[in-house]
Amino acid sequence: MNETTTETATETEAPATAKEVRTWAAVNFRGHVGARGRLAGDVKAAFTEATGRQVA
């Protein structure tokens, strides 16, 4: 018996890096996002909601 699976783009795409999220946030996020350090949860959530990609 052959089973087929359907994968969405988010399942096959690599998670976004902090650099990618910071670049996105500089243009699209209301609020300050520092150049270094841990990304805040609200920034990660906004990125994931807007792009459909998870954050590493």
C-alpha cells in the first residue's frame, strides 16, 4: 500500500534565521528590534503570521 503525503511550504522550507527576521522587521514591524540579542516573541509571531515561515 502506497501512502502519499502532502507537505506545505512551511514543512519543507528551512526556518528563518534571526538575520532574515530582523531584515523583515525593519520594514514591516512596528516597534524596535535590536541588531543583536534574542528576538522577542511578538516579533517572531508577527513574522510567522506574515510569511508563514517558522523562526529558528
